Amino acid sequence: MTHNPRDGVELSYDAVGEGEPILLLHGSALSRAIWRGFGYTKAFRERYRVITMDLRGHGRSGKPDTPDAYSMNTLVADALAVLDADGAPRAHVGGYSVGSRIAFSLAVTAPERLLSLTTLGGTFRIQPGSVGQLFFPEYDDALGQGGMAGFVAGWERRMGHALDPQTRSAFLANDAPALRAYLRQTEVEPAISEESVAAITVPALLMAGTRDPERLADSRRASVLMPNATLVELPGRDHGRTLVPAQPVLEVWLPFLAREASATS
């Protein structure tokens, strides 16, 4: 456990393994447990020090219930505080969904802290209404009236299938008022400019599902703008299934990390 030095919010994290650090950032309404549950921690810990954190408002981290507590600058400061607490001056950074937006922001504001950047179902921008498009339009009312159970039921209806058990469990464990505040702030955060994205020179791997059209389009655009980025499309995956199953993702991600480790050794 550590805390953000700006506002004192507690940040819960784990670190296992030895080697170059890799910081993994989960998506909205999830927790650091997904990386272990889906098999990513086990795959990485053999060669890397795997740092997984609960974003504020999620898991065992502090849960402010006001939107201004969830600005992107604050989320970036949270990630840096965790790296500092673990004694990691630089790290590979990988993020899913909003974790990718944090990772992009880290690459823009603190490039000296990154060894590489990996995004999964990610984007460097979000437009008004994007949260409703990603989940379902009535998500805010669902959180206010039905809590997390109402939110999960609404999203499953929108997708037309049940969430996998790990993701469903992670969503249901959330605090609805904190998540509502977090998502409201997410909607109004400004995009990272294309000029700033083009200035990201850290080696990058951008992955998105072929059934996740908005995030795939944004990943394609970022891969064109960034000089050292590789785009990988994940066949048949929508946003909720970006990480599952893990093996096809790891078959791309692990060699990418190994190449970057060789290049810097």
C-alpha cells in the first residue's frame, strides 16, 4: 500500500517476480486481480517484476466519490507513486481500456519512466458519450438506482452475452458511487493531442479487437502517428473480451518485451 502525495488517497498494489519492472493497469470497474485471474501475472513473473495496482475508486484502493478526484493528471500521479514505492525508476507499462489512456498519458508526461508501452483496447482520446457507447447509454442511472448489479445486468444485455466469471466478479465488487464519479470525470477528460501522440518515441505495441471498432480505429491512428509503434489486431474480440483468452495476446506481448529487453541490454 502507498498513497498519492498530492491528495493522500491510498493506492493498493502488488509486486512479484524479479527482473525489469512491468506495471499493469486494469480497465474501468475492474481491479488488479484480473491480471492474475487471466494468467498474465504468471506468464510475466518468470522474467519480470510484475507490478499490479488497483486504480483509485477500484479494488482495495481509496474510493473518493467526487469526479474531480479522478482527473487524468491524478491517475498518472497515482501510477508514478506506485512505481516510486516499488523502487522502479523505469518500467514497461501495459494497460487495458482506461489503463491504456493512463499509459498513453504516462508516455506523454513522463517518457523517461517508460521502457515500453503496450495498450489493449486502448485510445488516447474519449468523446462525450463514449462511456455510454462502450457500456450502455443508461449506465449512470443504473449505477444510481441499481448499483453494481444493475450496471452489470445492463452491460450484459447490451453485449448480448454474459461476462466471463472473473470480469463479472470484479465489476460487482466495485463501489457504485465511486465508480459513478470516476465515469463522470472520464467523460469530460480532454483528449491527448495527435501532436503529443506523434511525439511518443518509446517502443509501443497497440492491440485491439476486430469487434471493438472505435478502439481499433484509435489504435490504428496512434500506430500511424507514433514512430515506434506496432499494431496487432485481435480477431473476433470485442472490448469486453480483449484480454481473454490470454494466450494469443501473450504470444505477441512476450516476444515484444523480449526484443525491447535485448535492445536495451
